[in-house]
Amino acid sequence: MVIRKILTTLFLLVFVFSGFAQLSKIHYIPPLTSGPSNADPLDQWFYISTPINGDVSFKIKPVGGTADQEISYIVNNLNPKKIEIASEGYSQLFQDPATTSSVTNNKGYIIESQDVIYVSIRMNAGGNAQAGALVSKGENALGKLFRIGTYDNKGNPGNNYMNFFSVMATEDQTTVNLTSNNITGLVIQNYSGQFPIENIILNKGESYTVALKVPDSNGNRDGLIGALVSSDKPVVVNSGSANGSFGNGGARDYGIDQIVGLDKVGKEYIFVKGEGNDSYENVLIVAHYDNTNIKINEESTEATINKGDYYIIEGDKFTDGNMYVSTSEDVFAYQGIGGASEANQGMFFVPPLSCESRGDVNNIAFIDEIGDNTLTGGITIVTKAIATVLINNIDIGSQPAGITVQGPSTVTGKNEYVTYKVTGLSENVTVSSSDELYSAYYNQNGAATSGSFYAGFPSNPNVSLNLVASALGSCISAEGASNVTFEVSNSGSYDTLQWVKKNPGTNTYTDIDGETNITYKPTEIGTYAVRGTITCTGATYKSSDIPISICPTDFDDDGIVDNLDLDNDNDGILNSIESLGTGIINISDPNSPTFTLTNGKENTVTLSGDLTKESTVDPVTNTFSATATGTFKSDVSAAESGTNTYTISSTSKAVQGQDELLFFHATKDPNVVHDRIDGENFIWRVLPENKNITVWDPDDRLLIDTNYDGAYETGVTSFTGSEIHFKTNPNPTGETPYEFFASECKSIIFIHRNINKDAASSYSGFIETINYNLNTDNDSNFLYDFLDLDSDDDSCNDLTEAGFEDKDPDGDGIMGTGPATFDNGKIDIRGKYKDHTYPDPLKDIAGEKYLFQKAGTPISITNQPSTTEECESSNASFEVIPGSPEPAESIITYQWQIYDSQNLVWNNIIDDGTYSGSTTKKLDISSITLSMSGNKFRVNVSTNEFLCGIDSDEVSLNVIATPSKPIIDPIQIYCFDESNQPKVSQLTINDADTSLSVEWYETENGGNAIDPSTILIHEKKYYAQVTNSNGCVSTSRTETKAFISNPVITSTNQEVCLNESTTISVTGVPQTAQDFIKDHPELNLFLTFGGSNYFLKEEAMPWESAYDLIQSYGSGASMYQINSKEEEDAVYDKLAELGFANAGTSPNNHFWMGLKQYNTEELNPDNEVDQGWYWLDG
């Protein structure tokens, strides 16, 4: 343990700075108040601008408001923001004077921004007859000693005259005292006493307002001028009158501004006269020291005043529109400025002359506006006579039409300076000077004036971070590429700049050779700053330190850094499963911490601890206590500066001989409620320098200093750097614990600081390790399992062995198909794949080990499946015979697959009407088609101990086309010959293909082929089937009928006499078409085609009647059957020609076409008239 007392003098030397500026990242706006009636506030507005070209985020936080009342906005140089505060009356900005003279915790604002911004408050009042404005002085409005200025109201004050000042604390437990030379005769609103008002205790954001209604007492006219505001911690002060006047009449206007402390005022001032009368174009000088001499235009002493007194310089002292005032001591200077009448006034707080007052104004937002009211916009400028001045980037002497420039006007008594007054300006205005610059804006109409200074005060260099990849923080990649560029946003304030790098472990800095420009892009990790020098005084100012760390790693490139990623390789298995889990750090002896795993597994970790205490009082009073379970309590006693620093380091080597790197996880002690005090802050830091730490704070319970400038921001839910600077947020949005994550680090350091000399700070935390390193395999690629897609090196991806193969269509071992990232919506904010529930991975048969961490053996295949060749419409099958699995009790699984040649992938087959047995050793395929020919198949054979298995050989299915059914004449006629009767072999088919063999059957389906020598039977039906050389039979059989012509002649009379008659008939011969027409005149012969005659009966009838009718016609007549496309076309075209092929338009015209009924046991077992129907060819 190291105990070190800090010398206060050294502390001050390191941190001393001077100057202030309107540009800032934080702005405090104490409340305002006003008189009644004609002074009542109307619409109230923020006008916010920035010199930064890129977007700057800022948040407006109403004091005392809830988190949901804090609103964030975006501003950039080209797009200032105009934001309404209230439409009228008392508001978050304006406090009812009846409630003043008490601690107020619900008025005013604090504005925090990502980068520097200007903040102006503007308002209309009194029926738009009044107006007011102030410009926030930012961080440098903070001070401890202030002298108040208001109108002196020596004329004829009205009932609505009100003088006031308001004080806002920037730290908790701030003591404020208010004193004045006026200790009698005042009537203070809501307060029964007089000055002094002492020991006002304010916490950060709380305010105290003092208001005097001028008509209440003659002493109230100027009773606040010169009042002293003193505090033990920095406060911000607004001061002025609403309403009031420097004039002698009864007219009035607002005169308010935000002022600065004694440390930032001076002895020399130049004032530029407005457009008003001498009686109210006045200068107010307030002394802080006795015997303060005042000179005007470097003439003899005009007056001598003592501390708390004031002196009014009338407007007749201006020469050529300006006035130079010098004093023997530092004074507070206010200026009344106006328009054509006394009712048109304003009051500014004026900056002193300083050769350090450099810089541009970029920009004044909407200079001619207050809300919806348009006024005349103007600016005043004080600068060196040799300076080049630009307005809106145009030389001041060459302004466009409509803009009037008065000047340059030499300053009497200070002739190296000149002044300008520019009117007719509108919209956004920029002002720049090549030398000193003091510039105020004002706007006015016939009854109101407002304005304030935008430039005139020096400040420390302000460094902006321009990030290329802000999600990673400001960092250097492992390849040395920087994602950040530093830029000095107020570079014009300095003659020279020098970028420096902090020497590790010290408070010293080394100049970076050649880096003297306003921008600098670091290429190495480390801590950087910039020094700005002003030649005229030799004064040097240094920016805040900005640590630049190594960019956080994102192993799986999903957009979530490894520190936060719960699945670092996107394999669907949590890091906590792919590791040895959580490690407990026993820090009951902080100097000798020890390490154990919660699962009891062995580890190789050796730790060391180091505790250092520092204090400007007594470091021994700082304490640090801890437990065996990782909780600790750090107490830093009250002091101007006190620090506890505790370091835990791994000093061991891993089994593979590498440094033992740990994944640290820290948070607050969940059993302790943090007691927040002002002046405390905390840091978590990691080593080595090429590592980083990430804070995760979804409910905004912390304030984070993301750019290390001392300003702690809200709304930072995640941030990564080599160190995290934080405070607790008094207004979180929820109760979700904040956490810190740092992977693969050797050391983690906790730093607890307290600069509150009145109160001790206590912090209770908790630290452990998570995802302790596990490397299952011993391959050459040293990767812990949570980074290894094949942890056991058995050539089977972890994702598959976990049982998640269905989530990996492309088989690359990563969830999904194609890149999975946060940006494309596949990954959540903690790195988990969204379309996955992260169930527990599969384990081995014994239930002891995860399969992905147990090397398995693929099963072998004894007999591979073979390519098969089958006929169209038949069935096919493939079969595989596997070897014996290991272990023997393993269950073998099969998955048949078919190759998608278009997408070049194998797809799993599922059982359906075509496939069966897709998950068995034999795959059956039913009713194969020609389109299946050439399809490739394989089977993946695996076991429940090795899920990847192996793929069989690829096999093909070759499908042979089936011959078409034969075309046959419906009737085949033979002559009867007793000695040589016709046989089956004599039946013929039309257009016979010699490559086909023909067989005849007695049935339409099934049965055995008839012996060709079988004698034909008269009027018996025969069915032809053809077979090709591959054994494929025709799709169906074709019917024909044998007609054996055996003529028998008969007569009605065997014998006849002369003149007698007899009828001779012949039977046993085929009937001709003419015979059929003669016998059936009701039928219409409409077509002869292909040797057949086609008849039509023009009568609507049901099918049953049509069938019976056909049978009655005897041999040779049949229902129309389509045998070829040509036949179908010929029949249909003829029917259409005759007007009968129109069943769709005339329901009475029906004809049977292209159908045939099969009266078979299989197709029509009940011989029903409405069953067994099939479309024939065509």
C-alpha cells in the first residue's frame, strides 16, 4: 500500500487557468424574474448555435425536472436551433417574484452538449413593448465573487420596475453569502430583512433569487447595484432589471445579462454607443476595491469609488461613437444601450480589454428575431486598428446593400483600437477578426431592445473529437489506423498551437514534432492534449487530456464489441457456456487477492493487488475494505483532493504458455445504496494500453465523461475506452444496474476521487471475472472456445453439435445466411442472434459433456447407394448400409438430400406423396416422372454422438420414357375360315414402331398376356399394350373388337312361285356407314376422319341414356374417344362450324368429348355412372 500526501500548491499549479468564453459544452441558466403588468414575460426562447460543421447533440435539462422532460436536439453550424421555452408568463425560466428569496429547486436550466455551443436566451414582454436577452457564458460563467449591476432607475419609475439577481450552484453543498453597502431601506420581495443574507446552502442546479420592486422603496431604485455574491464553490449569476431604465423619464425596458466573476474582469474597457439618447446610453462601473479611480478617454480621473459603490457615465462622454474607460483596480462594467426612445433600452455585461481576447463568432443565430417578431439586427465590434474584420466572410468595408457600417472609429485615449457598428443584419451572422475581438449583438424595434456580448473573453483550447466510427469510441485500430481527428474549435484565440502526448505514469508531456495545426490525427494509443499560446502575454493554456485507446475488438464483425457481445462467434452458443464461467476474486486482503471458479474447476490464475491512497489532508483517513466474494467499499475523506487507487493484476501464465488474460466484470454493490456527493468521480481503467473497457448503462444511472474534458454527460448508455470516467446520475431513467466489461486484460484499476473538502465520499462496488478461458482443442490456432467455431477440432461445427443446424442453412458454422450484424437487424444490442432462443446445447449420451466440446468420430458407410434406372411412372429406391457407430449404443440417424443444381445446394428431403423413408436407410420414390431424370441424391449418416456425420456418394436417378398407348382401329374385321381361323397374332396396331413389342390382353388393366396363337372370338374386346427395349410398358392399353365375318344368307321363303316375293337377308358381315345411316336416320353424319365416321344426335340426354343408346347400336359404334390432337381438332372444329361446340353459352347443346369411363374393380368398383371417368389424350 502506498500512502501519499498531495501538496496543494502543486495541485494548483497543474490546474490553474484563466479566461472565459461563451462557447462551452455546459451552460447554466439561473431563473429570471420580472415586474408586473407591462413587464410580464411573453414568449421565451433558446437560440443555440455552434461553430462545429458536423452534428452536435445537446440536451436541455430543466432543473428539478424528470428524465422524460430532458429533451435532446441536434445542431450544426449551418442549422442553428430556435426552441420555445414558454408562450407566456412565469415558467421554468421565469420565477414569480413572490416566491423569490428562498432556495428554489425547480427553476432554470442546465444545458449539456457533445461539443461546444453558444446559448442565448431571448424573450418578448409587456404586450411586445419590451424585450430582453442574455448570452450564457458557459463553463466560464462560474465564479465565487460577483458584483451586481442593474438599471439605476433615477427617473420616474413605474409600477412594473423590478431589479433582481439570481444565483445557481454548480456543485452540491455550496454556501452562498449576499452582502451590500445598502443595509437599510430596502424592501426585498418575500423577505422581511435586509442585507446581509448569509449561509444560503444550495445543491447543484438549485438557485436563490433576490428581487426588489422599485416602487416599494426609494432605496429599491438602485439598491442591488454593487451587491456582493460570494460562495465557497463556483456559482453562476444572472443580473439586471425587468423592467427598468437608465433614463430620466418614465419609459422602461428589460436590461438583463449573465455576468462573470471577479477573476475574469479587468481595468480597461471600450464601449460602443448604440442609437439612443445620452440620458440612457450610460456606462455603469461597479467597484470591488476601495479607492478605485475611473478615467474616461485617458483624461484626468473622473471619479474615485469604493468597493460596492458604482459610478454612472452619461452618454455625452462618448466620442465618435465610442468610449475608453480605465480604472486603477478591476471593476465590473455594464452598458446601457438603446434605440430612438427611452422605451427602447437594453443592458450588457461588458468584457475587459485583453490581448488574449481572440477568436471568431460563428455564429449568432437569427440575429433579427425574438420568436415570431422580426427586429432590426445589429452588432458592435471592438478590435485593433490593424485587424482585418469580416462579417459573414465578407470584408467589413464591402458589405452588401442593406447593411450599414459605421466605422472604423478610432478610440480616443486608446488609438490602437477602433470600433464599428453594423446594422441591417438578418438571419445567422458570423464575425471574425485577425486580432482581438469584442463583439455584441443587439436587435431592436420601436419599443424594445435586447442583446449581449458573443465575443471578448479568452479560454482554454477546446478540442473536438471528430469520429469516423463513434460506436467504437475514440481509438486506434490494431493496424494503426485512427478513427478520430482532434480539432481545436477555438483555435483563433491563439497565436500558436502545439499538440502534446502525456508521458505514461507522469504528469509531464512531450511535444509531438511538427504537429502545430488546428487538427491532429493520432496514430498511437496514449493520452493527448493541445497547448495554445498567446504571444502578447506569453500565456499558455492547455486543453483537457484525451486518452486514446486501442479500438475495441469485434471478433465476429457483427457491430457489437467483444466486451458486450454475449455470443462472440455468432454460433448460437453463449460465451458463458463456451467457457469455464464466473470467477470469484477474494479481495478480503486487497494486497493479496485470490481467484476461484464458481464451478469448482481448476485454474491457473495468480493475482496481485496494489492500493494507493492520496490526500491533501491525511491519506491515512482514506479507507478501502473488501470481502472474499468480490465486494469492496472505498472511502475518500473530505479534502481539496483525495484519491484511492486499487489495482488487480494477473501475474500468471495460461496452460498454453501465454499471459493469463481475464474478462473482468464490475458494477456497484447491489446491497448498498450510493450516497452521492458533489466533487466525487470514479474511473475504471484497464491494462495493457492496447485493451479497453466498456460501460453498459441502459437506464442512464451514470454520468459519463466521454471526451475526458471534465463534463459528465447524460444519455450515454454505452461507451468504450481505455478508461471510463463516471459519476452517479441523480436522475436515472430506471433501476437496471450499470455494468463494466473488459475482456482479455491483465489488470483492472479502480480510481476513486474526491475534491469535496467538506464531505467524505464512499463507493461500494463489486468485481469478478466472467467467461473464464477454456480452450478445448490443442490445434495450432490458439482460440478460446467462445471464439472458435469448432471448439473440439473434430471438423464438426459447434453450431451443428449444439443441435442448431437448422439455423445454419449455408453450413458455415455461423447463425443464418450471409453476414449477421446489428445494422442489418439480425443481431441485438448484446450481440445475440435475434432469431434464436439460445437453448442449452446438446450433451453426450452420458449427459456429462457438451457435444461441441467432445471430439467425436464420424460413422462409416459399408455399402454406398447406387445409381438407378427406372421407367416413367414406376417406383425407385436408394439404400445405404452404415458401419458400426462409436460408442456402440449411439443412435444412427439418416437424412436423404437432393441436389438443387440451380442454387448449387443440397436440400433435405421430407416425406410426402413422392418420397418416403427420407430419414431411414432406404429412400423410396413413387411414380417417378421424366422431370426427375438426372436428379442427384445422397444421404447424410450421423449419430447422436457425432451430429455432422458423413455424406454418402452422390447417386443419380435416371428415368426412361414410357411408350404412348398404341393407336388401334376400334374394330378389326376378319373372314371366317374353318380351317384357318384368325388368331390373336393377327391383331394389329396402327403406325407400329418396330422397336416396340406388342402384347394383347383380355382386360383393360392387369391380367396376363394372351398367347398369340389364341383364336379370336367374334365381337370380343382385346387390349393392346406396347413395351420398349428397356422394358417400359405403355401408359395404358387400347381397346379393339374382333369382328369375324361369317355371312349367313336367309330368306323369308325358301321357295317362291312366279310373281311371289321373298326377302333375302345377310348376317355376319360388318355394317357399313351407309347401312348405319340408313338404319338410323335420326343421326347426323358430320365428319369422316382417319377412316372413322362421326355421328351426332341432336338431342339432350343424361349420360345413362347416351350410354344405353350407344350399346343399342351394336358393333362398331362407340362413344367418341380422342386418339390424337389432329383428331380432336378436326372433331371440335367441325362441331364449332355446325354451332354445337358451345356448351359454355348454350347449356342445351352438350356432347361427350374426350372422356372415357373405366368400369374396373380398381377405378369404378360399384359400376356407378359418375365414377371411373378420365380424360383421354389430348
